[in-house]
Amino acid sequence: MRNPILTSLTVVALLCLSASATAFQQGNSIQGKVSNAAGKHMAQVIVEIETGNGQPVETTVTNNEGDFSITGLTGTSYIVVIRQLDYEPLSEHVDFVRTVDADAPGERRTIQITLIPKGGVAARPSNRVVSGQSVPKAARDALERALKFSKDNKSEDTIASLKEAIKAYPDYFDAHLLLAGEYLKVDRLDESIAEYEQARKINPKDDRVYQGFGQVLMKQKKFALAVGVLGEAARLNPSDANIQMVMGMALLEHASAANPAQSKEAAAERERSFGLAEAAFLKAFELSGKKMAAVHLQLARLYGKKGERSKAADELEQYLKMSPGDKKADSLREAIKTLRAGDGR
């Protein structure tokens, strides 16, 4: 049975809206590219198109580059379905603004899909939709060069290529988002904020924008603000374990910065933030399918700051069970001994 909420895959969808004389001939159309988690294009994948209420419409197969295309659609609501052997099933809704007629010639939607192997971490995609993006080839080529430079850790070349992409197409959402992240990586925080803001103006519903803002604010040690921004990211993408993890870290830092001796209010805020941080870490662990070992390290930090030494030691032991090959395993074992000794064991 198809899972309508995509609990077993990660889908990154960029929807482009454009009308043309060709679209009038073809009606609404859905184009897409299918890749696996390693970025390899998936050839000969069967793609089924259903109506919004699940009735079959058409079936096609991806080409050697992982591309597929369905044209001549006259309705406004469809579901793209993929049931590929050894991968989690996929179902992605695609909606159009209007039906096709002589006065409304048709629209195009482009979907980029990542298939997750069976047993992969569950995730629900957020609304990563960009309307009206018809990116020229020069901009796409510049962005591809930027991705190659970034992979080689050539930051200045990456930035230059992303600026070139934006110059060719000023509303290029992906270029603004990547440029913001690159600036964040090299601690050019004001420029990073400016690019995240540009990305937000283009698509205010993409959780990655708010994740980036939150990371900038954390570097600026504005932890309370970071929590609020990351909360918006979590609202847009409630199944992302990483968002919960980063939010827990921001809450932990916010709690640590509070001075309980200053006032009753400060002490209460500290305890409240500790509690919220713990809840965020535990939620991240659940969302990850209980595979995110780093959660135990963060919980150990949290319990250590609260003076709960036994619980901190327990979390470090859980981490080592999940990550026995960690390079810092010996120092972590020493920390466990110290915590146990201080706890009277």
C-alpha cells in the first residue's frame, strides 16, 4: 500500500511554474529526475501518475539520466508514485493552479526525487516549493561548477560561481541558499544572513532557510532567537531529526548561559530550557530511528551541566555502545570513570 505521508524516504522537491506556447499544446506537464541517496541518477525506474484520489493516469520510465516526463495533463491534482525494488516506496503530490483550456494554456512542474534504500531513516519532506523558476542554462552551469568547487573545499571559487549563477538569474533560490551556507562555513555571517533573507523572500516555506538562520544565530551566541527560528524550521519539516538535534543544542546553550543565582526567573528559565533541550534530543533520537548516536553525547552534556553525573555517565556508555570505534573512546571511558567516582560508585 502506498504511504501518503512519505515516512520512508527523503524527497527534495523543487516545483517550477512556467507557461508557454508549447505548454498550450501539451496541457499541464510533470517532469522529474530520480536519484539515489548517493546522488546517482536512477535509470529504468517505473514512474506512475495517479489522480489526486488515486486513479491511474499514466506510466512512464526514467531514461539513462534518471529523467522522466508526463505531458497532456488536464487536471489540477496528481500523485507521482514510485515502487522501486530495494527502495522505500514513494508518493509525491503535485498540484497545478488551474485546469487547461483555451484561456489557460497549462503549467509545468519539475520534481527532483531522492530514493532511500529500504531500512533508511524516515523523513517527511517539507514544502520546498519554488514557483515561477525558469532557470537559464548559464545559471545552472554556474551552480554546477560551484558544487564541484565546494566538494573540493575551494570556498572562494564556490562563492564566485554562485555569484555568477545569481547574476545570470537573480531569483535563483538554490544559488542564494548555497551561497548563504558557504558564507556561514567561512564565518562571513552578515553576508550569510543577507543571502538567507534573499532565499526566504523567494520561498518562505523552505525549512532549510530557517535552519541556516538558526545556525548563524547560534554562531552569534543568540541562542534564544535561534530556538525561535529553528522552531519554524521544525514546523515546516517536523520529521527532520537534524532540526531537533540543533534546536536541542541551542536550548542547551541558552540554559547554560542563564545564571540561576541572578533571580528566580533566571533559575526557572534555566530549568525550562534544560527540559526543552532534553525533549528535543529525545525526539531527534526517535526521528532518526534510534540511530543518531550523537544524541547521547548531547544528553551527557546536559545531565553533566545539571549535576546529574550518573545519568551523564549512562549516556556516554550508550554512545560508546553505538560508536565503539570513536577516536575519543579512551577519553570518554575516563570521563565515565570520573563521573562514576564523583557519583559515589
